[in-house]
Amino acid sequence: MKNVKTLYLFAWVSKNPFAALRIKGERVRLKVEKTVISPEKAEEHERGLEEVRLKHTKEFPRLSLGAFILLILLFFLIYLAMYLLTVH
């Protein structure tokens, strides 16, 4: 079970690393502040972090095959133009 959680964490961080680091930082800060703030406020903040995490872990929209091929061709065309401009 621990291996599955580790794989899930790596997949989450690879999809959106900045949001994952921000949320993990907020959780660490919340654990430190729990002794200072009221329990109700801590629970509310924790629920908010959970909602943000669920929003960021959802599947990203994917491009269709045709759009993906067009993007690849555009990339190669730009690369070819840069190559031809630097050779001569």
C-alpha cells in the first residue's frame, strides 16, 4: 500500500510540480501552526487544502491526435528554420 501511495505522489508531482510543492508547504505550515491557532480554524484550512489538492490531481485535458501531430510538425518546422538560419 505504501508503494502505491509513493507512485501516486510521483505522478501528482510530475503533472503539476508547483501546485504540489505549494500544497505540501501549506500542510507543513499548518502542522506547525496547529498548536497556536484554534482547532476549528485548523480544520477549515485543512479542508481547503484538500479541496485544492483534489482540484489539481484531476486529469488534465488532452489534445486530439490531429492537434498533437500538428504541434509536432510545427516544432520541427521551427527547428528547421532555426537550423537553416544558423548554418549559413
